[in-house]
Amino acid sequence: MRLRTPLALLGAAVLVLAGPPLLTAGSGSGTGTQIPGLRFMVPNTPGGGYDITARTAAKNAEDAGLTHNIEVFNLPGAGGTVGLTRLVSEHGNGKLAMSMGLGVVGAVRSNDAPKTLGDTTPIARLTEEQDVVVVAKDSPYRTIDDLIGAWKEDPGKLPVGGGSSPGGPDHLAPMLMAKAAGIPPKQVNYIPFDGGGELLASILGNKVAFGVSGVGEYLDQIKAGELRLLAVTGPKRVGGLDAPTLTEAGYDVNFTNWRGIVAPPGLNDAERGKLVRLVEELHGSDEWRRSMEKNGWDDAFLTGEKFGAFLEAEDRRVVSVLKELGL
């Protein structure tokens, strides 16, 4: 089963710049991408997918000469809905944007949040990426079959950690794995963390039996040998990593995550247009393309109203999958 949609972030990226617009070449002045005082909110803890996407986008935008003095700040809580509520409260603020993705879609549902993504101004979906199934380097599970064999024996005794609330990508992926392996999803002992950064410490400390998170979040730890990669959740293997897809391993799961950018409600056409242009210029830059390749991200670029329609479809998809899983 494949869950993908046009929201990107995540995973994704937005930019912020403070300071007077420069009139020299490469400053962004010719394309109208200068937004003095722009801030980029990350609605979870440092080290997670939204955080990596935001900080990568900000640096790439500066390196490409599109903006300068970009500010990125974290406002974690409740799977991203604390940040979402703050964003919506900034009605008409064209100098604020938020990194987000499928996890926020799920958190809105699972936390019965007072504000939804329908209350925001959609800017762009940026990226899509696979989730990875990982264990600590000293884990007894050396293959995905080892892990699932033990999981099937007693699902409750093998806690799985994810960097999103129920309904988010790191929750849906192991639930789909469980269903494919013949494990009732309601028996899964899922432990949510506020982003991949928090989850990492629990995997390394063997506080969870395994973890599920975005490939870009754990590439460094996998390559350094701190984490053992057992499988990837998408349709193809990830270049440079020695692990099968779940489908290859015999489990009918085909799942990807996405990340994107939204802004407060109440923006005028000029404010919204400038944010979209900034992200369009970023998307076309060599800096961003190199970062996507480095982080294992796939291009999923979609802007404006099309992205808004995608967000609505994603919300319906999350509800449908949770019902199908009996959750």
C-alpha cells in the first residue's frame, strides 16, 4: 500500500532573510525573493526531519544568493500542532513560514487540534522520502526477518519508536508493516517522539526495539555504523545503502513521506507570491539539488493551490488508512 501526497517536508524547506535588499547580481532582487525579516518555524525538536529540511533550505537559499541572515527557530509540541496554532495566530504575517509534512496532518487528527492545515496559506511541497527501519548497532536483530519474527511472537514486548504522533508517517509505516506481517495493528506498542532527534537517543539506548524515521534524518548514523539499517519502506532501494525494500523482503508495504511549507492565513497576493517565488528559486538552485541527493530526498515540488488540494487529500487519506488499520 502506498501513501504519498503532494505535501512536502518532510519535509521541506523555506527561507528567511533579514536586512536591506541588495541590488547586486545574485541577491534575489531581480526575481523578487528578498523578504527582510523572514523567519522559518520548525514545529518539532532539533535534529528531526522538519528541522533538517528547514536548516538545509535556509543555508541553500543564502548560498544561492536568494536571501541573507535567515532565522530558523524551533517551537516543538504535540506532534507539530503547537507550532501550527502559533502560525495560524500570526494572521497576515508574510514574514513567517513553517516547515511541515505528513506528520502534522496526522497530529491534527490524533490530537484533535483546534487549528488545521486548512487554516494556513499553502506555499509548497518540497520533497518526498522513504522511511527506514533501524536498530542499534548492538541489537540482536540483524535482518528485517529476524526483527519481524520476534515481533510476531509477542508484539507488545517489542516497542517501536517513531518521530511522529499517531497518524503521522513514522506511526503509519510500522502499522502497515505489522499488518503485512500478520500482526494486528492494535497490538503494536508504538511510542511517539517529537521528531527524529528525540527518537535517536532511545534507539541508541535500546529503549525501543526498533525505530522508523526518514532516511535523511539517520543517514550519518547509518553510515557511521551507529545504527543498523534493516529495510526501507519505499518502492526502491536507497542508493549507497545496503538494505532491501520491505516489498523485496516479502512484506507488502510501499510507503513514503513528504515535507513542505505553509504560511499564516490572511496573506495578500503579493505576500503569498513572494514566498512562492522564493521557494521556486530555491527549488531550481544547484545548492538545493545537491542537498536533495545528499539527504536521499526525492523531488516532489508542488506549489500554491495545487499543494492546498494535496493537503486536503492527505487528510482524507490519513483518516482512511487509520480506519483500514482498525485504529
